[in-house]
Amino acid sequence: MTENFRQAVAEGQFLVTAEVAPPKGGNPVRMLEVAKQLKGRVHAVNVTDGSRAVLRMSSVAASTILLQHGIEPICQIACRDRNCIGLQADLMGAYGLGIRNILALTGDPIKAGDHKKSKSVFELESVRLLKLIAKLNSGVDFNDKTMPDEPLNLFPGAAVDPQLKSWSGLQKRFEKKLEAGAQFFQSQMITDFDKLDKFMNQIACIDNKPILAGIFLLKSAKNAQFINNYVPGVNIPDATIERLANAKEPLQEGMKIAAEQVKLAKTLCAGVHMMAVKKEELIPEILDLAGVEPVWN
């Protein structure tokens, strides 16, 4: 069990996290290979929980595998697939297995994924999940009954999207997550750094909880256009797409763009959350390009 991430937050370090997906099957070898390459470069590795409603290995199980190999996870827990009993059971199980960092999520809609006939649960959403974690940390369950076998000590975080069109809605939701106990925030993919700047100066400034800007590796102009077409709320600028389209080596250009964004984020917020789908092994090189020093773990 390691708690480097919580310690780095407490010390006010520039935070670096990265995202990996659990295997779609029973073999975690590729996930482990990728995560091992991130060791020493990030404070913790996010393990997704049915992202985009696509079936993958349990985030709790995958996070435990990382822990067994000395890699600190941030275990994502989404409300879509579990009722309150299941959520509490998984949170207790995660804690018992040594997992400490939890990212509380509502979860993507079923229609986005690969099991479109499945039924959503959504008994809770992210704010109520954060409140539930606070209860479990205080030693009581959802029904305010004392837990006889000791409280948990989880370190909960939440997602935020500084690019939401509704500014009042963004502020209200952010404040609710703060009140519910979120200790850190990881943002969705940032494409508009002016909006991130505005968010940091007008909303996030009400509290000192760290904000980690989501930095996404764009692999090509086609990849960027696909994201624009199919990822709600994301608007990659035409200039960025043209830059990728005109590059002799689009992937290398995408890495340069990501590194430039990391440098921008360093001037605005407390950290970065790196996302490089199927190219996670390139994250250390992007961090080198951005001048981000290795971390201790």
C-alpha cells in the first residue's frame, strides 16, 4: 500500500497522473506493461471503470493488480452499474485490498457502450457517491448505522469540465462536489485553455483543492476529428487539426502539442492528468518534452 499521491497533494507538489484501461478479458499483462512504464513519472495511475460503458475488468481488481506491482492506483468508481449496496461493498473491498484513492463518477450512459440492452442503475450520482464515501470514512454506512469493523480512510476525488457551456451549472456542481468531500479534481480533456484560466480564477479559487488539467494525446488529424464528432463537449480547434494534418509525422506532432499543453497547465493549475489511449507508453516522453521532472514512486 502506498499513499504518495495523498502526500504529494498535502505538500502542494505539481501533480501528475495518467490513465490506463483495465483489460477486456482476464489477462492484465498489457495493462501492467504500460503502467510499469509510468512508474516514477506519475504520482498515481487512474484505472477506469467501464469508461464509455464498454465492458472491461473490474476497476477494483485491476487497481489491486497494480498495487501488487508497487504502482499506486486511483480507482475510478462509477454509479451506473451498481446500487448503493454494491457501491459500498466495492468501496469496502477496495479499502481492504489497500486501495486508498477513489475517483467518484456518475458514469457514462449505457447507449454509448457495447452492451446497449443492459439496464442502468444510477441509484446515486457522483455528488451522492462522494457523500457516501465521507460516511464510510466516518464509520457509518448509507443508513447511518455504525460499521462494527472500523471506518475506511479513502481519499476521494471528482471529475470536472471547465469547458461546460453553462457557467452557473459548472460552478454549482463544483461547489456541491467540494461540499461533499472531494479532495482533488481531474478535468475532462482540455482544448480551451482560456476557459480553464477563467475557471481557475473565478470558480476554483474558492478552495485550494488541486485541479489536474486533462491532457489528451491526439494521434492524427483523423483522430482529432473523430473526437470532435463523437465526444460530447469537446471542440478541438481547427488550427490544431490543420497542424496535425500538415505534419510529416502526426504522432510526433501530437506529442509536441500535448507537451505544450502541459506547459500551459503548469501556469494555471496544480497538475495534469495524462490520457494517451493505446499509446500510454509515450506519456514519459511527453512529460520530458514539457520539462516535467520524474516523481518519487
